[in-house]
Amino acid sequence: MNDNTRYDIITIGAGHAGCEAALAGARMGCKVMMTAINIDRIAHMPCNPSIGGIGKGQLVREVDALGGEMGRNIDATLVQIKTLNGSKGPAVQALRAQADKRQYSRLMKAKILAEPKIGLRQGEVVAIERAGEEELQVRTADGATFTAKCVIVATGTFLKGEMVIGEIKRPGGRAGESASSFVSGALQRLGLELGRFQSATPPRIWAGSIDATRMIAQPGDVGPLAFSFAGAGRRGRRQKDCYLTYTNKKTHKVIADNLHLSPIKSGSVSAKGPRYCPSIDRKVINFPDRDRHPVFVEPEGWENEELYLQGLTTSMPITVQEKIIRSVEGLEQARIMRPGYAVAYDFVLPHQLKNTLESNAVPGLFAAGQINGTSGYEEAAAQGLIAGINAALKCLGKEPLIVERSQAYIGVLIDDLVTKEIDEPYRMFTSRAEYRLVLRSDNADIRLTPIGHRLGLISDGQMEKTRKKRRGTDECLAKLKATSVRTLDLPGIAVVVAASPAVLKAIDLLRRPEVTIDTLAKIARLGKITKESRHQAEIETKYEGYIKRQLDQIAAQKRLEGVRLPSVDYARIEALSMEARQKLARIKPQSLGQAARIAGVTPADISILMVAIRSKTPAGGEN
Amino acid sequence: MSLLDKEYDVLVVGAGVAGVHAAYAAALKQAEVLLLTSSWDTVATLAWGPSWQSANLKKQRPLPGFAGKALAKSLIYQGQRGEGLLTLTDSFKYQGAWKHHLERMAGVTVFQDTCEALEADKRGWTALTSWGASLKAKTAMLAIGPFLQERAKTGEATRLEGRPGETGAERLIESIASLGIGVSEDECRAAPTVAAHSINWDLVRKGAAGKSAGPVGVVYWTKAAGRGRIELAPTSVAGDQIYLQGWKNQPLQDIAGLEKAHTTRPAFSVKYLTVSRQVMDREHMRGLFFAGRLAGAKSYGESAEQGLRAGAAAANVSRET
């Protein structure tokens, strides 16, 4: 076996998870091979041509803060960017960008080809096997074999992929692309259990066939906005509009009349679909009282006349799809370019993974992305980054990176995946994060960049920028605490604070909802402090009470999180409920905190476990 | 009117090099064209390397209208090579140019689906697609490149791939047989593509500095012991991937400068079926055209020229019907 076939890490799949994994591994010094069935499809967006959104935007900021690529890539190739929930609190604000799909993919591919430690190689993987003590072997359809210490499976929706429209089924991972036929079997032979999920994508229509005057324009924000902490964004950059329209009673009647032809209803797709990204068929079934549902008409790129119909996901027969679309205001003459369809695919039940994304059954085998039962490019990228980092750390003989729920949305994502039963495709929301006031978009760098820097994924320059931001925030807070303000000096606010004392500390004034940091900038002499630092100081002041409460909760929970669970023979702890014993054995939690989150494990069970560990009752041995 | 009920003048099946030129030429003659493709993301794919050769190797006639513009927009390098020209095209740019042009061109309707069957009737032709659409046109053109293949025998896993990882029409061969169209076997090979950063550029040779019409001024080349020249042809202006133009199955370690080269896309060959040229003249086939690799073309230039001719001819015939 020559050097060309031996790697540190092999990633199977070059989607959003695969790309982050390979880039992270290579940047940490490992020799990485990336395989893909088609290397012209790198970081392809098969569904919504956008990055970010509620919950997802936070993930992208965190991936960027740790040194991942998605944030920079979308900043350079976006067609529109805006802040969602701008009028609501900072915990739920998120960035969302429309992408130029072709440019996004091309740019990511260029970065991969520019990385000398990554060997990108086209080929379909047909076998994954153990090879000796500490190695895995991967074989491709053209007969080549490669070995590596770590293999990251990031095959998205390709495992035994089957596309469905109406009652017609065709094998394939995406339109025009072959499915992966052999990886499922390989994973099962390695001892992994698979489930089956279904995802769907809406039709694409021709831009020349819509009536934009009958829809509501949704422009981007003037900005400057950027996902990446390393970028500044450009104010007033050229952007394309999206359009908002709605379904109506006519639409719903068409769907109801044709429900028997919908794969979901007819049962030709038995796999579970995503609850939070449902097809319009499902929405009409589940919400019969709603007389309209929103439809966002989104561009797919600059030099591109295709439009994506968010909210009209369907896998009804093509003639029905056309009727559905043409019943919507503004789309009466719409011409379908690509039909919508559903795709069913195998996925790995993620409770079989550790919180490092390494599988319990096979050392060195990691899984990341949609293959773990998630939905979304952002969720995939976050997992890919963590899997890549941990595969590299394993190769370097170092301790793995475990991101806690209290540290990042990435931590929430991974903990949910490996602890809960995933029975429908998992999508991130802010409501999933119990500490969302601490895990904000604006402070992802403060939380995570030091980790990225320690790992070698963040430059010294960027680390210093982050330190400066924190220093700036502290300086700002200090100034606000030190400045006394006579309410008479702020005529704009005087009326509102009429009942207040004549002199207040600036910081106390800032707590009031009607006072912004900009009003206080001059009087507290914040001139030299950057906008980012001021913004942070403002949030930390206004939400101080809530933030403190969440920080206290985190501290209290830390005790439980810190109790590592050795490999325990749960069956022999008879005081535990039967359900708890089964669930604990199945999920193999790493900590007492994680054990507490398993559905079916009660607080009483946790107390029993605590006692059992301390008195070192019959155990299978230490971790 | 529903896109599915309309009767088109020309139905072009396949949006490769031949297909896009055919759709373009037909639309220029005011025909209503339906361009049917299994994947609108692989429009005008240059899967066999970045090198363009015209049907007449010595004279590279410029292609007319947008066909020529698309090449010009995506040119990497054009320079003298012996008696002919070496023309290298950036496949991403070429694809983007054609995709956007056809999306905006009056008279062209693009629809993504796979043609599983083609039937003739008094009025013209009907294409049945895999997702159940029935598309009607006065004339039809098949330009599906290497995607016409023998059906696998029953029992074997069906995986019809015209290019690695790309699926095509599994059942179209049945229609071809029912129409009495003779086919013969052909094969096409693509050389490996390697990562530019893995080439030892000190050991390869610089091509002659002549006038290049493209942004890249020089193309390097190398040799394996004794045997012919291998042009290190970049597949994009950035030059991060290099196609081994002129490779003849030599192992990479025997080629100067490529001893440690990393293959990004291994060499591959595809066996496919072609239709004989005589078919096109038969009377009861009036209104059915073939262009590109399917009709025996061996280069992009030949596919393009066949597409232009067939598209114009189909538009003419559709007016007579």
C-alpha cells in the first residue's frame, strides 16, 4: 500500500457537513481525503437557496466563530441578507441570506481544491470495513481502496435514496443523480442501526412567468450585515428581492380534491417527514381552519431565472402541482421548470453516537449531517465541523472537543441528537435552547473563538479582534457605570423619566426600554468603543437579570454535567425503572446531565444513579 | 395554458452541448421549443475535458451568435498547437452562460424530467416522462449524449449512468427499437483530472508562448517515457484542476511531474449506443432528429454544429406540418 492510499481522515460525501469536516481536519494538520459521487456537486443546495434563519442563523455564526467556512462562503455569494425578528429580543434575532447557489458551490469547491492537505476524489463508496486495530478501510466502485484512522460519513440524503412524485418512485439521491446503494449495508454490517426519513423540495418556476405586482416585495436590509465575524459586510450592496404571497381557498380545494394522489396520504411514502418544514399537502391536512398559508418566492442566484417556492413543498403529480401553484395570487401564469418531489433515505439513528459524533460501536467512525436525521444545511455544517475537529483530535492523540448545551447551539444540537429519540427530521429552533439569552448571535465569537484559536482554526489576528471586542464591552460597561447623568441633560428622555431622581447612573438609564446606547454615547464618552462592543454592552445591561438567571442555571446544571458516567451495566442497577435501564443502555450517556435529559429517565432514577456511581456498584469497568 | 398541454414546435431531449445548440437554433427561427433534461444543473456539461475541437480540426470555424459568445465568455486558453488550435473552456462558466441565456430566450421552455418513451402519431411526437407528463411537439430531437444504453438484463441492478453518478432514461431504448432505428455500440473515454497543487511544476514543460485568446497565457505539458505529449489542460480559469489531455492509460507515476499527483476525477469510460446517420433521411422518420454524441459526434465542436443544423432543420419542418 503506497502513500497515496493512506490518510488520517476520509470524509464520505462533499455536502455541507463533508466540506466543514474536511477543511477543519486539514487545517488542523491532518491528511484528508474527500470522496463524492460527483465532485461537481460540492456544497450543493438541493432545497431552499438560503443560509440562516431562526435558530439556523445562530448555528452559522457559531460555525464561523469556531473557524468553520459556511459564514464566509455565504457572505461572498449572497443575493440578499436581512435580520429576522429585528423588532424582537436579541435571543431570537437571526441573520438570513439568499444564496447564489452556483457561486456558493463553486467557491467552496475552490477552497477545497486550494487546500493541499485535502485530496478530493470522485467515486462512489461501496464498502467501509475495519482494517486492523486502529484503522478503517474504504473501497470505491472503481476498485480503489483507502485506509484512514477516522472515517466521517456525511452522505446526506443519498443512502438508498428514492424520489417520489405521486405514486411514481425512482431511485436517486437527487434529481438526475444516482443514490448511494452500498453504504447503508456497510454501516449495518458495522453494527449501526438505520432508520428511514423523507424530505421534500418544492417546484421551481420560471421568473418570467410571475406577476410581481400582485405580491409583496421582501427586500434585503441595507446593512452592513455579514455572517462571518471576520467580515464587515457592505452597506447598500446590490441585492435581489424575494416576494411574499399566500395560498387561498382555491389552493386548498385543489389539494383536498387531490389528496388521494399525495404520497403522504396515499402511503407510498411511509417514511417520516419533517414536522417543521412540511409540504403544503400536510399543512392543509393539519390546519384545516387556516384560510391561507404564506408562500415566499425566492431567487436562486444572480444570473438565474429560476425561483424557489418556499411554502409550496409538494410531491403531488405534476399536473396537480401546476394547478396548486397557479391558484396562488401572482402565480396564475407560473411555468414550472422543475417539479417538486419527495426523497426517502436511510439515516443513522444518532443515539448511537457519542457527543463527539463518533459512533459508540466503531472507534474512528463518525457521522455528520443529514445522515444523522437532521434537516438543514446549517445543522449539517455544525455537525461536520465538530466531527472534523474530533476526528483530527483523535488522530493527533488529543482529548476530544465536547460542546455543551450551555456553550452553543451546536451543543444543543448534538446533545439533542445523541440523547433524544429522533422520530422526525430535526431542525434547530431558538426554543430548543434553554439558555438562549446567553447563546446569542452577537456573542458567538466571545463564546467560541478562543476554542477555535486553541484548535488552530482561528488566526491570531482574529483572536485578537475577539479579545478587543470583549475588552471594548467591558470598557463600555465601566464607563456607563461611572457616568452620572442629570436627567435634565437628556431632553428627549426627560418626559419619560420625569418621576425619576435628578441624577442617575448611565447604566441604570440604559436599563429602561426606551433608552438606547446611542442616546448615551456622547454623554458617557463612548466614542472610541466599536459598534459591536457597544451593542454587546447594551444587551448585557438590558437583559442583565435574565442573563444572570440563565448563568445561575448553567452553574447549577454544571454539577450534573460534570459527573462522567463510566460504562455501566445498567441492567444490574435494580432500583432503576425498567424503562430507564433500557434507555440508558441504548443511548449510553456520557454524563449524568445527559442521562437526565433522556425521555423516560426520571429525577428519581438520576438520584439512584448518583448513589450507584459513588458507591461503585457492579460496573463494566471505567471509561 | 398548462405547460404540459401545449403543443410545441420542437421538443429537444437532452441539454448537453448538442441539445443547447439545437434549442438555440430552433428558437432563433421562431419555433416554440421545449427543452427537456434530466437535470437542469448539468446543462452543457463538458465532461470529457476542457478542450474544444471543431468538426474540421484544421479550421476552427467560429460558432455563430450566442454559441460563439458562450465560448468566448468561458475561454481559458486558445493557442496554436501544430497545425490546429488548442481551445480550452471553463466548464462552470460555459454552463452558467448557456443556462442563463436559455432561461431568458424567447420561445424556449425548460422542463426538468427524464424522457422514458417517444411515440409518433399523425400530428407529431409525444414524449412520456418518468414523472408522468405527456409532452407533445410537431418535431422531436434526441440529443442525450451517452445516455442511451442497453437496458440491464432482468435481475441485475439497474444503474444506467451516462456519466459517473448521473442517471438517465432507462426505457428510452425500447422506443428506439419500436421505431425501427438501428443502433451501434460506441465508447467514450475521459482522461484523469488531477489537483493542480499536487503536480510538480518544476518537472513539466512550458508550452510555446504564442498569442492566447484567453486569460491564461501558457499551458504546460509533459510526457510519459517515449509516448506522446500530454497537455496539462486547466478546466477552469483558476487552474485548480488539470485535465490530462492526450493521456493514453499511462500510470501517473510514469509521467514527469505527476509522480505524486492526486487524482480528483479518475479516468472513466462509458459504453453507449449511437444511432446511424442513415436514419435521419428516412421518410417516416420525418420530424425526428438526432444530434451530438448520440448521432456519432466525437467532439464538442461537432456536437455543437450538429445541434445547430438539426435545430434549424427541426424548426423548418415544424412550420411545414
